[in-house]
Amino acid sequence: MSQQASPDSQWVFVEETIPDNSQYAPNTIIHKRWRLRNTGPATWNGSYRVVYVAGNRMGGAESQPLPHEVAPNQEVDIILLLVIPQEAGTHRGDWHIVDGQGHIVQSASGGGGNFWLVVESLATSAGASGGSAGELGADGGVASTSTGVSVGVSGGAQVPADSGASAQANTPRTLKPAVLPKWVLGMNMRDYAYTDMNNGIGMATRLDEYQLKHAQKLQELGVKAVRFYGNHMHAETQLCIDRIGKALNVLHAHGIQAVVSLGDALGHSGLYVKGDDIYHTEPPHAYFHKSYFNEGKYHQFYMPHNEKVVKAFGDSDAVLVWEIGNEFVTKPVGATDEDRAGFLRFAREASDMIAANSTQRISTGLLNSRQVGQLPRDGSIQFAKQLYGLPNVDLATSHYYNQDGEYEWAALDMDIAREMGIGYYIGEMGTAHDFGPRPPFYQKEIQFWRDHGAFMVMPWGFSLENQPFMDNRSIIGMIHGDFNDVLSTIRQFA
């Protein structure tokens, strides 16, 4: 490759994550981001690439395209998925941008065109036995023996001490799949396992037909993951295991993995552990009262039930992610330090329990962490770092809708996930059919999150039938006239 400078392309540094000399445990996965502004006269088109130059590549790609075209005076986020080396000490890696002729795009401030990362690996003799450093897979994902990252906390709610649920909470886990997919198009089908057990289903009374028909259509669309809820308020543990198994079998036969949510904060859905109905007391949607977390009431039904559920599928290739639940929130609103500590204790114990019984990754399933912490921005940042610093919380997730005002907090959690070096995905997103044209929204939003490092985006929710219970404003369903146009847009991201 020529080492000449590009004649009409330059950049200026704007900002970055992960300051130089940051310290990490070996094998920690990180997302390093540099934000650069194009200060030259040329548009950086699809021929421009980020190229590894020198030093420790840390599992990063040798070469990767820019995430989008960058016109003059526009900015671009260059994000690399890296793995902290196993060898103790300081490690540096350098990259630069080249144009279509292989010429280096220079920094406008001089000093060449390189941008770099310097990190310190805190490897010890004990840590060195945990396996070799992760490597990028052929699809660009990262192989790793652990996605945990140690985060110091001070003030506010404190991360609770190790619970008895997992003696190996701080021991690196062998995760399955070993390589987190680089990109997955997902879809929400909340009651895929329990369609026939919910009220108002109407046409969807034949579970076999319903599941097969939807799996076939999802396969046609190129969807690779479906998010559904694993429990039902009227189902005993063995029935839940049977229903989850049936749903996984149908999806997996069509090349689709599952994100299984193990509880719902919203009691009106009925998709939560049997017995927990007595704790769904808070309006407007029968949310859990915060005493459910503060007083450890989840030990009564949630923990023993879900331990059996997770163990039944803990090594299944059909499960991509376990979520500890869906959209937990502090109700009544107005969280105290006690409330925040109570939820952190629940998240710690639930994720430890899942980790002790499975090899798959674990996520919170939250709309965003502020829904629990109920803090202004600075406090929300601290609380999110405490939550995503728990040893067995492997992934961050956010939910947002065009009309709900939660986008800022979704983006904040994702920024924190990148900073902390853990993977993240959008577990729910959508827009109301009467809130403006929907195809441009899905086009813009899915593209944005894919470009910014989310490994998966999961639009809400999908139905081939005119189901009364799904007649909400944001459903991607035949009940709305733009159904085919929305699907055509989403299909582009398969």
C-alpha cells in the first residue's frame, strides 16, 4: 500500500472514548470510538477504509469500511471492537484512514494520519489461566471468555456483595456463542410461546400453525433473532419449559435464535412467573411495586422458577440472550438510594443465577437504566455504570419509541456500554402508525444503531394476523395499512 498522503482529504480530531492508559482485566471486550471531522474538500465515500497500522491490533480488524459517507465538515464515529490482551503491561495499537487509492488521510493539525489507543492490561497469574485473548471471528464478532468489566463505584447505591447464587460470579465464563454476532436483525414477538393462552387472540388459537407461519415469514425477511417472553402467569414451571422448548425448536429450524425475557414488569401482559401477580400493584399497567426488589420478594417465585427454566436450555444453541426481565421500573416513581440498591441486588442475584446455569449472554431487558435509577443525567451515568459493571451482566439494552421521549436515555445507556466495553442492542424500538410515515423512521434508526456498534436491533412487534390484543399504535402488523412497506424497509437490514 502506498504511504503517500491523500491530496484532498484531511481530518481533525473531535473526541474519543476510553482515555489513553485506561486499565482493564485481560480478555475484556471494549468498543473504542474516535470522532473525526472531514476538513478536506473531498467526500469520504465507500472506498475509504480504516486500516490497522502498527502495534497490538487487540483482535481488531485489519481493515474495515467507514460506517457511512462523510461529506466535508461532517463527522464520523470510527468504532473498533477490541479485546484487552492477556499479557500484562501497556499495549498500543495504531490505525489510520486511507482513500480509494490507498493514500493516507492526514490530520489537519500535523503529526501524520494515525489515531491510536493505549491501554494497560492488568493480567495476573490467576487471570492468565482463563484462556487466550479473544480474536475476531470471520464475521467480525469477538471471541471472549468473559465480557465482564470491573467498575469502581462511590456514593449513591452500592453494588451488593456476592450472593450465594453464584460462587463463581467473578470467574470468567465460557460464553456461547463464543463470537458475538457482528450484526443481527431481530424482531419482537412477545407472546410467541403463549399466543393461545392470552385473552383476545381471536384468530391465533392454533399454536402450531401460528408459530410455523410466523417463523417462515421471519426467515423470508432475513430475521435472525426473535425476542419473546418465557413465562406465563397461569403456567407451572414444567409447562413454561415445554412452551419455551417448543418455540425454540420452531425458530431454530428456521435459522432463528431467541432472546428470552424471564419476566415482565407490566402485569397487564400476564407474561411473568406464576405467583408474582400479587406484587403487580402499581398503575397504570400493574407494575411491580418497588418493594418486590427492596424486600427480596423475587426469591419466592421468580428465582426458583427461572433457575429451572434457564437450566433446561442453558447450553442450547437456540438461545442467544437471556434477559432478567422486561422494562423494570421504580414504582411508585421517586427512587431513593435504598430503591436503587434494592434493584442492583436483584439484578446481581438474577444474573448470577442465570450465569450459574447457562453459557449464554445475559442482559437486563430494561427500557433504560434511568427508569430504575430515576436520577438526573450525571446520577444516571453513575447508576448505569454500577448496573452494567455487575459481573454477569454481559450486555446492555435499551427500548425507545418515536413518540415516548426516551431516546435520550436509550442513547446514554448505549454510550456507557461502549465506554465500558460491553456489547449492546436495541431490544425494542418503533413508531406509531399515526405519528408520521414509518418506513423512513425504521430506515434511519436501524441504520444509525448498526453504524454505531449495536450488534442487534429488534423492532416491535410483528404479527401476520389481525389480533385485537396487538392493536396498538406501534405494532408492525397487518392491522395497519403500511405493513408491507415497513417490512420492505426492514428487510434491507437482513
